[in-house]
Amino acid sequence: MPKNKIMTPNRNGKIAVVYARYSSHNQGEQSIEGQLEAAHAAALSRGYTIVHEYIDRAVSGRTDNREQFQQMLADTAKRQFDVILVWKVDRFGRNREEIAQNKYRCRKNGVRVEYVAETIPDSPEGVILESVLEGFAEYYSLQLSQNVLRGMRVSAEKCQAVGGGCPLGYKVGPDKKYIIDPDTAPTVKLIFKLYSEGQTAPEIVRVLNGKGLRTKRGTAFSKNSLFSVLRNEKYRGIYIFKDIRIEGGMPRMIDDVTFFKVQDLLKVNKRAPAHKWSKAEYLLTDKLFCGKCGSPMAGESGTGKSGRKYNYYLCSKKKQYKTCDKRAVRKDEIENIVINHALALLGDDELLNYIADAVYNYYLAKDESDADLKALESKLKRTETAIANLIRALEAGIFNADTKQRMDELQADKEQLTAAIAETKIMCDYKITREQILYFLRSLRDKDYTDRECQKRLIKTFINSVFVYDDKIIINFNYSGERSAVTVDDVDSVFASLVGTAEDSEQVFVRCARWTTILVQ
């Protein structure tokens, strides 16, 4: 945990940190301050103590390559805080798969992610609502990316720099076109010369680092950074951006004879990659539980006498302490059962309408954007009044270092509040409707569920938990009303009350006041 801690005093609550960022495309520095202020207010209202702020400035949410974001994820393993407060879903990654992976990493380390501007209830309906919000965040991100890409393509057609890092040996001129950097271009030429003369990559790396030469990022050379230089066609004068290739668009640094000789040597020297074992992906991790002892079931793999590899789920208590006799469950079999029942749920229009109603009602009950807007506008009014009073004092001749400092503080507060109000107004104008939620649920029908990513999305959205017994499986879905977790005792009591009532049917639908389950016998 970094040493510079920011404290929001509250002795009785959980320990929290804040993550804030703004992108360089459409937000200003004050957006960071607005996010932080709202996070501290949320922490006080929820009884949390904020101990640190992680901030990425001018970094796009389209990538997880954010220094402070990655540091925060790494710090979750230290278990020094319980909650991460973040402005909205899209600050945690603008791709549903990335958001899910990042949140799973936090949850595995016992850290909960909570949003400041989007209140998501801690209930099964909240899981579906979060999936809806993630879908909208991804749509917004793709739209923004397309708009930015259009502008970048215009610049690319002029052979101008469009970001993404300047190659070693070049720098960007006043007209945004690339020019040769006299300080680093000799390093590039030396690399091509040594490799074309037959020196190996490790030998060249030792030469470069021995001379104190550095990569574009200022780090020591490695084989990867060396090969990225040797394969770069820009050094032979070709400007490249996406599908745009312009001969002569870059200042040439390496002649064709040397460049193509190096490419031939790279092919000759390329070694066959080491054999890689295929790593199974366990879709029900964190959702599958042993029906006998209630412990989580984790993915395992093994090899039979014939050499065939098997993947299965095993009770964690059985694996660690040998105190449970639950048999292992084949991975493909249990995953197919869960996926098929989730798909059956998607085909039930009546049930989808019921879920949409429940999720929308939760959204309306928890939406505090209008109240937040009024609070921000009230605070802005007080700030403007304070500025007006200070101006009258200045006009009366009261001017010193303290009044100047106070005026600067008030002006900064006004800018931050104005930015926060603008963003909150956008949120108020674009609230989710019940029809949008239902559309999202129905759109899941059209996915290709032979695709693993679609299967993961389906399970994440609808599956709350799965309890596996030796003679039955109980699947709990995310549309239960008040309660999101189901204990083994709860499950046993419900099942016991239904014994003998199925009349030989293979499936029994049970809609209780607190949860909904499918029993598979």
C-alpha cells in the first residue's frame, strides 16, 4: 500500500480506497476532483474510511494499461482494504470481459467494488442491473472509439503522428509529422547493422546495454524490445496505421537490402515455440458449491492411464483437509447443465418481463442522481455567494495573501462543482428505462453460445450459485428478490419440502418469496 494516505475519518466502518481517472478525449482535470469529492461523500454516508486514492490522469478506459489502476489491483492481494469506490462502471474497464476479470480478481482477494454515480443493489437483481450497465458502458466506449478513430484516420492520411508511441529513432515535428531524431537514430542503425552481420540477439542486447543505450521508454534493451525494432517497416520509409500504408510516408532510416536481409535472418533464427499445455477455463469458478459441506468447488485437472487429460470440479474441503467425501464432478457435464437451464430461462418471455420489472424497480429505488444534482447545485450556490462576498471585501480594500489564497480555493471549488454538475446532468438525462433492460435481456438470446465468452456472460448475468449433491443439482438464479446468497441449509429445507411432489417430472420450478431455484433430479 502506498504511504501517502488520504483519510476520510470514520472509525466504525470498512476500509476503502478510491479509483479515479479521466480520458484525454472529452474530460478535464476537474473531472478527477469531482469524482474524488463524490467518493468521499459516498464513503461518509456508507460508513467507510478512505485510506488512499489511486488516480490515472489522461488515460483512456479502453485499455487496462493504467499504472495506478494496475497498482490498485495488485494491492488488493495485500488485503489492507475492503472496498474500492469508483465513479461508474466504465471506470473499471469499458469491455464487459475486462470488467468481469478485474472484479473477479478483487473479489478473490476479499475486496468489493462499489460505484458512486450508479447505485447497484446488493441483490440478485443487482447482478443483472450491473450487466446492463456494463453493456451500455461498452456501447459508449465503442462509439467514442469510432469517433476518435475517424479523426485519427484523417491525420494518418497526412502521415501525421496519431499517438501510440513514437518509434525509437524518430520524433514528432511541429507539423505532427515524423522526423529523424539525431540522438537515437544511430541506435536503430547499429541494431540493424549488428544483426545483419550475424550477431545473435543476446549478443546485441549486451552490446547496447553495455554502451548505456536505452529503448524509447528509457529502459534497458531486451530481446523483445530488440525484435520490435528489427521488424518495424517504418524504418524503411513506410507509414503504417491500421490498414493505411503509405510508401515514403516516413523518413527512411534503413535501406531495403539491409532490412530484407534482417527479415530473412529472423525467419531462419526463429525457434519453434515450446509445447504449451492447453489450460482449461472453468466457467463456474466462484459459483459452484459442494452440496454436502457447502465449500466452494474448484477446477482441477488430471491425466488418466491412457494419457487422456480430464478436467473436473473438486470440493475444496476434500482437497485440502480430506474431510468431505463428495465425488468430483466432470467439468463439461456440469457446465452444460447450467448453460442449458440458463438458456431455457431466456426463452421464457413471462419470466424475462418479471426480471425486467424487478431490476427496473430496484434501479428506481436506488437511483440518487437527482438528489446528487440538487446537492451539487446547492453547494455551487454557496460557493458563488462566498466568492461574491470576497469580491466585496476586495473592493473595500481588504487584500492580502490570505484573501488571495481563499479566492483561488473558491474558484477551484467552483470549477470542480461545475464539472460535476455537468456530468451528473448527463446521467440524469440518460437514465435506464425498463424497455432498455428488457431489450438487453432479450438480446442475449441471439448470442452464439458455442462461444466461451458468450457462455461466461450468460453465467455471470443469471447464475447466482450452483449446489451439487451426489443425487441432485440445485441452480439458483439472479432474480430472487430480497436475497442473493442461499445456504446449504436453505437449499436442503426447500428440497425436503418437495420430495414426492414432482410426479416423475425431470425438472421442478420453485418460485419462493426469497429465491428461485431449478431442481434437477
